[in-house]
Amino acid sequence: MRITAIEIYRVNMPLIYPFRTAFGNDDAIESVLVRLEADGQYGWGESAPWRMPAYSPEWAAGAFLLLRDALAPLVLGREVNSGGELQGLLAGVKGNPFAKAALDTAWWDLHARARGLPLWQALGGIQNPVYVGADFGVMETIDALLAEIEDAVRAGFRRVKLKFRPGWELEMVGAVRAAFPDTVFHVDCNSAYRLDALPMFKKLDRYGLAMIEQPLAHDDLVDHAALQAALETPICLDESITGPEAARKAIQIGACRWVNIKSGRVGGLTPAVEIHDVCRDAGVPCWVGGMLESALGAMHCLALATLPNITYPSDIFPSSRFYRNDLSRPAVALSGPSQMTAPMIPGAGAEPDPQRLEACVIERAVIR
């Protein structure tokens, strides 16, 4: 397929309520959308590094500029017939996986549409529907959190994830476990701690968590290996897994027993599938994470979650969880208790609504 046009959009998507994590509070999500054209077909991609470089070194405005000025010119006018070929064209630009992911996910949507296949089948997925979990950020009170968890448990969610940061730690987990002794829980630290917090993490062992997600620095593997050796609770790496090589090294040194795969964080669906395969071959299970993307990006996550080594309920959310009016259509919804079903139509199954896109766009570029 010869790429003949590339459209790039930076958008601001207001949240229903602020999303509170260890790296800050956000009342809107900034995302980058890409539309590729080739051979009379088109495909849409999305990557959401957010407004500031807090989750990772990237941010939406920087990703937009890099796409416009560096990455899109590398792709425009070129024949791109596989995700590997696309990644090869982008390889001369070091790092910047979120920016690359916008192009890569758009190529996969384009590729699946051209083949007349649902994206999840084009990726090699076999599990449909997939299981998803319930997630809760830092809240005003523990009582408010317990009420929300009660609703999730009644709704049949198979697991609950709790954001975990200084000031919202052991007391919170203890209260949750006391109230819900049989529910599957894990905590997500978003890189908030260092190895000297080992005594606190050893206390977490008593609560029977499914995992502790990304407790230490976003770029660390070695200290995570030391922490994992000292704990009974499995560690799951998120931010530290930036590509297939990082996954291989983490497994080799025993830095984790689970891996969270986010297509934006690793450079797109192409490297995400590679990470899945590395973990599968090593016997390390995975699950899929999201960045509060619109329904378009959520559908890419959903397609990834159909792969066979995704064995823990993933972070894919109904549109109504965070957005009053999703930028993309159709909105994402549960298809059963703790379940979502990937669509059977060609491509990802969602794309931006033109009116919502116009309302949310901050800046755009069209390259032909």
C-alpha cells in the first residue's frame, strides 16, 4: 500500500471528573489522532501521551510536532505492506513510541480494512469476547472508594485495580480487603516509589493482591528485580516495558511476573504483538492497558486483548466511564458482566465523529 495522505490532529477530551494517580490529577486527556490514506482506503490511529510528560517523557504537543515534521514525511509516498516495514521506516528516529504508535495503529486499521478483516483477526486474536476490569483512582475518602467498589462487584467485574500513591496506601488497601475479602485486587503505583520503600511493600504481601503494578521508577528494571526477589506478591511492569527488548531483559533478570502491554507506550500494535510473543514464549502472562483514549484507541486495545497470552482482565473502559460524549463512534460498551466484544466489521470498528473531532481539536496538519 502506498501512503498518499496523512492527517494529524491533537485533541483535548474533557473528562467527567478528574483522574487522580501517583503522577498527578488530570481533568482532560490530550491525544493525537492520525488518518492514513492508501489505495483508495483509509485507516485511523490514536495515541494518548497526555498533556504533560508525567506518565512518560512524551506529551501530546510534542508528539504532534514530531509526527508533522519528522515521522509523517518518512512514511508519505512510501509502500508500506507490513507493520514491520512501517517500524523500519521510523527506526531512524530514536524513542518517541507514543508518536510512532499513532502511525502504527492507523496503518493496522488501514491494513485490516483493505483485507476486509476485523482488526482483532488481522492481529491474530482468538479470544472474543475479552474480560475487562474495574479501575479506581485516588478518591476523596475511603468510604467513597468502598461504595464504588461495591457497585463494581455487584456488576460482576472479575477484578478491581486501585491507584496507589503516598498518602493513599496501606490504610486504603487494608480497608478494601476487609470489606471485600474474596475480590481479586491489584494496586498500580505509577512509578511513585524507590527501593527504600521495601518495608512498606513487604506489608502489602499480607493482603493477597494479584500483583503490584509498576512500583518503582519508570525506566528501571534492576531495582524491580531486587524488589520482586523480596516479595511474594507478583510485580507487573508497565512503564518500564518500552519495547520487545525491554520485555526480554525484564524477564531474563526476574524483574516481573506479569507484563502490562499498552500499544501507545511501546510504539504501536506491531511491537505490542512482539512483546506478547516474547512473554508467551517465556511463560509470562500479560494483560492490556489503556491511556483513556477515545473509543477509537479503546478499540485498538480491545483488538490487542484478544491475543492468546492476555490472561488477566484488561484496562479497557466503557466510553461513559470517563466521557459524557466520546470523540469517536460507536461508543465502547460492555457486552456482558466484565466483558467486551470486539466488532466483526473490517478495521478497528470505530473512528472519530466529525463534529466531535472539530469541537475537540487543538491543532491539525494535512500532508499530501
